[in-house]
Amino acid sequence: MRKRALLMSLIFCLMGILAGGALAQDKVKVGVILPLTGELAKFGEIERKSFILGVDEINAAGGVNGKKIELIIEDTGGKPDVGRSAVEKLISQDKVIVIGGGYSSSETWAAVAVSQQHKIPFLVNTGSADNITEQKWEYIFRLSPPVSEYPQAVQSFLTKVGDVKNVAIIYENTLFGQSGAKDFAAQCDKAGFKVILKEGYESGAVDFKPLLIKVKSAKPDLIYMISYIMDASLLMRQSKELNINPKLFIGGAAGFTLPEFKKNAGDATEYVYSATLWTPSIPYPGAKAYFDKFQAKYNSTTEYHGAEAYACIYVIADALKRAKSLTPGDVREAMAQTDMMTAFGPVKFISYGKMTQQNKLPTFLVQWQKGKLETVWPENVSTAKYIYPVPPWSKR
């Protein structure tokens, strides 16, 4: 009896192992890194929800050739060393075959280097420093435009509408801020706008008035700011307190498009422009539907960061479906051949300039009007007429 009981126990164990193995084979592990804690958590949470929304839809529609996507999300806290460790875990412990995500440029830069070293394809959906796709890395792709291309719509607007002669640029002293400020300054020089002040600051400061007093003294027509949410809000509140009155304030995307910007800065946000990579009014198939589905599912609003994440998981799923086998090398080959439309826009990885495996997309200009973020440029996708020049604080 004991032998029979032992035999039955072994059989059940074996059946459990086989069942577990079959279950594992019915899933495809996809890793994602995002900042879910720390000062960038607002962005990370929008992206996390968007990844989950996309995965739920893909799995409900049959997954990847019948296999469900298992999403494994790691929190980076927005820190490069944590991002590096998160990717190491996803590859060595979780055995993912592809990774998406990457928010801040600093954490993304650290993370993709690990992914390249292990030859695991990584689709960056937000990290925007130019150098991320300038290394000729075979396994690194980027969905969103590099930060140097964020101001395309800004430059078009200034050339055709704005009477701007001089510019002040203030930026957070990080990889994202430095890269964006350098490129925008070069674009201003090329367009004939004089950069009369270009200065960085340490992220998380509580008093920007010494910097803003220098800006006010320079009397620029345009103040261009590259900042995340808390800094962006504080910069605008203190600009109002100091009665700084350029012809327009423009944010370099990031913190200037989130609903929290309006919540934190109040009426100091009124008439502020921002570069952006997407709005739900842009006529991409599925753009408005994504926006509505997000709002219905989470009872909160989304913006371009969420659209990047939502599109990212669809691009990954598409590559997984087309791959010859579910191995990192074959998934990488399939991703390199991507040519599809997403809610974030068309996706095709190409090489141009110093960039390799980089998606190329237009950018847009939005403006806060009566507490609402309106698309104002290009005019063919606008939801409201731009207000320019903006009235001085005393006449608002």
C-alpha cells in the first residue's frame, strides 16, 4: 500500500509539473520598466494602466497566436541604478523575451545598455534623449520621437505666426533636460532666434526665483522650459508672482501636459503652450477610442505618455505574432520589420542622421485655455484657435 501511495503521489506530482509546464507554454512573458514610485510616479502610473489596458485587449482577442501575454512590470523609481537592476531581474529571473517601457532618459539609458548586453529586444516608448538610439545597438528600438524633435511644431508655429526675436531656455539638469536644451538652442540659432539665456537647474528645487529674476532681466520674447510636473508647476506659479511677461511661455512636453500641471499651478497655467507628441484629436485610427476607453476603465484622463505605452504593447504583440520563433533573436528580427498603425501613430523603425531603429513622427503644439488643454498647431488638427501673444498677468 505504501508503494502504491508513493507511486500515486509521484504521478500526481508529475502531472502537476507537466500541467505547470503546459500553462507556462501558453503564456509569453513581456517585461516592462516604469517609475511607479518617486517624483515621476504620475507618469509611470498612466503608462502602467495603459499597458494593462492594451494587454487585456490583446489577450481577449486571442493573444499572441493563441498564447496569452504575461506582463511583468518592474518599478524603477526613476533611478538609473534601479532601472539597471530591474532589467537584470526581468532577463535572468523572469526569463522575458522582450522588454518595453523606459520613462526618464537617465533610467532608460542605463536599462537599455543591459538589454543590449544580454541581446534582449527593448522597445523604448518614452525615454527621449537622442543618444539612446545613436549607439547602433541592434536590440534597442524607440517608438517615440527623440527629444531633439519635440519642438518641430513649436518651430513651425514660431516661424509662421510668432514674432519672436530672442529666447530664454531653462531646463532641468538631467540627460533629458540637457539634450533637449542643447537641441532647441541649435534650432533657434538656425531659425534666426537669438538665445539670450540658457541655464539649467537642479530638479526638485523649491525656489526658482533667483533663476527667474535673471530671465526677467533678459526680457525674452519666448521662455522655453524643459521640466517635469512639480518643477513645471512651480516655475509657472513663481513666474506669475514675479510678473514675468514674455510673448509666450512654452513647455518642452513632459510636465506641462498632465492634468496635475493645471491642478498644481492653478490659473498660472492659463495660455501656457507646450510641445506634445499626441492628443486624442489627432486623426490616427484608434486615438480617440484609446482615450475614451482609458477614461471609462480608470475614471481618469490620459495624455501622450499613456498613448505611447498603449501603442508599445501593441507593437510588441505584433512582433511576437510575426516572429519565426519566440526567442529574443527572432523577436528582434520581427520588430525590425515593423510597419503598422497604432493609436499613437504609424510605427516603422528606420535609420536617419545618427539614429538607428528609430520611429519618426510629427509633433504638435497645445495650449491651456480656460483650464483645458487645446490642440492649436498644426491648424488642420486643432481643437481651438491659438491665443498669441498671451496677455500680461495684469490684464488676465
